[in-house]
Amino acid sequence: MKCNGTEIIDTFAEAFPVWLSRVIITAATKEWAYKAAVEATGFATSKIGCPCEAGIESFLSPAETPDGRTGVSILICTEKKQMKANVAARISQCILPAPTASAFDGFPRAKSRFYIRMHYFGDTYEERCIIGGRKCWKIPIMGGDYVGEERFGTEKGIAGSNFLVMGPDQVSALSAAEAAAQAIAVIPGVISGFAGGIVASGSKVGCKNYPFPMPASTNHQYCPSLKSRIQDSLVPDGIGAVYEIVINGVDEGSITKAMKTGIEAATKTGMVKYIGAANFDGKLGEYRFKLHDLF
């Protein structure tokens, strides 16, 4: 089948269950909330080598935040037992030091909850307070007072869904992938945590030829430069570059919407020849997102 003249390969994306926490970051200005969010989602592209996966979910208006200031919501994705440590580290080391920033729980109705001990930083000078009906701590810092919550929720989500943007050269494929990433960025409930929302070095499970310390290696079947050297290449003829858009989300509906929106945006550029998806024959995760079912 085709979408805007682009061939959609009859395949599926494979995804796996993950736990999510949402942190609402507010600040005196939109710019400072965004800067704090960028720091808080650093080194969090892939569970292959990062302590967690994380990304910016959406911008929030003052009416949508606990303290009535402009904000940014981020999603942190990892195993349930590792969530507390990841949330605590990113709030204490990235949000607390950011000028005028505060951190609040984005899953206040979650049944599974944990506490982080941020107020210890106050060295007994901290005070309890109520912000937007939430129990918070006010911690004196050199730039004024930091105000935020210590109780956060975590809920089940999905990670690793994806689609592949295939073009005749790097410029064309990257332009189409950028259009896809920009379209996905405004959809609530999902993140694409890699640089610019785009993956250049898609990976496969394991490393066949080296005792590599990471549990993954280059997805050689989709490397255009290997097409003439290997027998199992999946790169179509005439393709010079392949970029992957990886999506984590709160549920299947959010991910399906993001995939369809991203694919439509990429194909409308006229610069992509094929849209595919990465899967590992069911060895990676239990979720299947069939590309043809999106349309």
C-alpha cells in the first residue's frame, strides 16, 4: 500500500512493556522550564546503555500546572524498581539547580507511588507548604526558594515502537525524518527521546561477531553501505539512507496516533521512497504495531 505516493512496507514494529513516570517542570518562563527539561532528559535515549529512557512530552500552559506557571512535562521510562532512583537523580541534579524551576508529579492518580527525599537538601531549613492542593516542600536555595513535590506516581507504558524512513540519500531521508519528528513532538502521551527524535544507528539484539559489552549492535540488515556485501539485507533498491523514529508512550492508542501522524508527515515531504519498521520476530517485546493497520 502507499501513503502520499510512498510505499508502506507490509511489516510491523515491535515494542515492549515499560514503566513510566511523568514529571511536570515549571519555571518563571517557558524558556527556563524547557532548559530544565532538556537537562532532566539527558543521557536517556536507549535502555541499551543509558540508565533510563526519557524525553520531553509537551509544553503546558499555566492553567495546566500545579503552581500556575508555564511548564513542560517529561516522561521517564525504565523498570519499576529503577524508577525512584532515576526520578530522584534527575530532579535533584537537573531541575533543582535550574533557575526558578520546580518539579511536580504528573501521575497524581497512579496506584503505584514512591517518595524521593528532596527536602534533605534544605539541611533542616526547609518548610512544608501546599501548592495547588499538593503537599510540597520549600527549600531555601541561593536563587530564592525551590518548591516541589516528593511523592511521584509510576504507571505501565510501552517502549520501542518505531518506523523507518528510507530515502535515496542522507539529505532526503533526514529531511523526511525531521518532518516526522516535528509532527510527533506535539502529540501528548508520547516521546521520541533520541537527538531531534531521530535515530541514525538503529540496533539489533545481541552482537554476533564480537564479545561486545552492550546487548546490541548495528542493525546490519538496514545499513545501505552493506547491501552489496551481505545476503540478508532489507534495504530496498535505490535507498542510500535509513533513519528510525522510536516512540515510547502511555498506551497503544497514543503510540498508534504518533506513528500514523509521523508517517504522514514524512511522506508528504516527497523525499522518502519507503516506510518500514524494525522488529525481531517477536524476540524483543509483546506489542505489535502493523504499519498497514495504521491507515
